[in-house]
Amino acid sequence: MRTAVVTGGGTGIGRAIAKRLSADGTRVIIVGRRKDVLADAAAEINKSHGDELVEYRAADLADPDQVDELAGVITAECGVDFLINNAGGDVGFGHRTETLSDLADKYRTDFTANLITTMLITEALLPAITRPGGRIVMITSGAGLRGSGSYGVAKAAVHGYMWDLTNRLAAQQVTANAIAPSFVPDTEFWDGRRDPADAATRVSRIPMNRPGTPSEVAEAVAYLCNAEAGWTTGQILQLNGGALLGHG
């Protein structure tokens, strides 16, 4: 049985990814800080599938000691076929920026929540990644391609880390890719920011004239985890309805 680790797996996109991968018979370990949210997600997904494939582990992925302990527990149980780094967010949103100290705090907050959490869990689980055939997928953002303050810069840094992994792991037949969604409002990311006028403006910039959904992001993850995607590595897959075009 294949095993996937999905960070930020309790809600939104992470939860949709866990549901999609477990639908194919993959054992999924969802990880996050809030044990109650993870437990609810695991129970709901398992009930929907009629199985017990989804488990959960609570940890703060910004804490090296907790990450080390978590990785030790996981690697003692199994290898890791798929690592999906979904944890993160625009946690610096609304922070004060009146002074240079304020601005530095905002950037540190977003870099910790996005880059550091991704890097720590990936490096900790790297020895357990299946070789050949392992898959590492980063859920980033269109903000990391357009440029969008501290959050966009942090996601761009995750892209850089993904490329570093590509260079390190390609010869071992392990792939590393990123998926960069844009406006996917049915997630916690947009809690407190779902102003109808703002949403209408965002949708108006999308040629397909609609937002994306967590399940569409999950389907892209499933593709990159597929055995037939073994020659796809070092790429950023954009999911944005045509709002930002990709060029080779």
C-alpha cells in the first residue's frame, strides 16, 4: 500500500487532497497543528470512503523538535511514497507595517509559515521517501509568480526550494513539483476576506469567469503522484482559469 503525508490536511485544499488520494487506496497521514480539526477531517473522509485509510498526526511544522519527533514516528511505521506540502498561508495578512521592524516581522511570519514549515518536514522525511518513484508536491500560489508582498515572496522561495530538491533527487527517480493555484475561495485562506465585491473583481480577471475549487487542486496532485508522471519534475503547474499564462 502506498503512503502519503499531507500537511495542512485538516481543511480546504489539504483535506480535498487527502480525500482524493485515499480514494485510490492510498494510506494518507494528514498533519497540522489542530488535533480536533484533523480528527474531524479523518473521520469524515473515512466515512465517505467506507474505510480507515486516513490517519492524523498533530505537530507544529515550524518547530524543528516537533518535526523531528513526527518524522521519527512516521518513518518507524512506513516509507513515504508521496509528500504533499500544503501547510502555510498568508499569516502575515493584516500585520502592522509602519516601521522597518514591523515589516521584518511580517516577512519573517510568512517565511516561517510557508518556506520553513515546508523545508523542515521535507528534509526530515527525505530519507523515508521511496526511491525510485517518490513524489514531492508543494502547494504554492499564483502570488509566488506575480509578486504579492511577503506572502508572494515566501511562496516564490518555496519554488526555489522545489528546484533545489529537483536537482538533488532527479537521479534517484524522485520528482519534485509545485502546484500554484490562484483564487480558490472555499478554503480557510479566505476566511474573513470573502467580500462579494472583491470576489467579483477577482473572478472578472479570470478568463474562465469562475474561481477554482479544492477538488480541482487535488486532482492535479493526483496526476503528479501518478506513476505515469515520473518524467515531470521541477515544474510549477498553474491552476488559475487562464488568469496567468505559463510559458516554457
